[in-house]
Amino acid sequence: MRILCVLLSLISAPAFAAPLDQARAAKVVFIGEIHDNPAHHATQAKWVAALKPRALVFEMLTPEMAKAASSVPFTDAAALAEATHWAESGWPEFAFYAPIFSAASGAKLYGAA
């Protein structure tokens, strides 16, 4: 099984294309970021949109939160934030993560917290 790990904080913007091409060939892709960096989250959303994964794992979600999130449209940020009780989660504001959820429409969500 081919696995690719990417730390967005270590890649300059012009270099994104090469690892994205490698990610398309991998069975599993781990994308790490700095949690309070909105640029990293925006890039994650672009990658998710480009890769169209069948499943997506969020370290920020418990399994219960992932199940609750799966019951609302991934494009409805307010409903997702409410369903997951994001405001009480201790993670940075949901606006950072909403584009990633939106890009994952159709993917199965898993919580790894």
C-alpha cells in the first residue's frame, strides 16, 4: 500500500503540484498542518477537492462528532458546527475547517480524537 505524508508547513506554494501528483497515486494520504494557520486549511480543502477521497479522517472529531457531522450537508458550515458542538471542542474556529468539509462532500467521515 502506498502512503504519502505531507506537512503543509514545509512546502512552499509553488511546490504543491509535485506532492499532489504523488498523492493521487497513494492509497492513503496524511496531510498535516498548523492548526491555527488558515492558509494550511485552505490548501487542505484544495487537496481534498482535487483528490475526491472516499473517506476523510479528522483528528479534531470524536467518532460521535463525525457521526453527527455526517447527518448534515457538508456544505452547511453552521449546521456542521452546531451538530459537532465545535464551539466547545477547543479547536480553532470552525471557519478554518468548513472548506475542508465542503470539499469532502460524499466522503465518509471518521473521527480520530
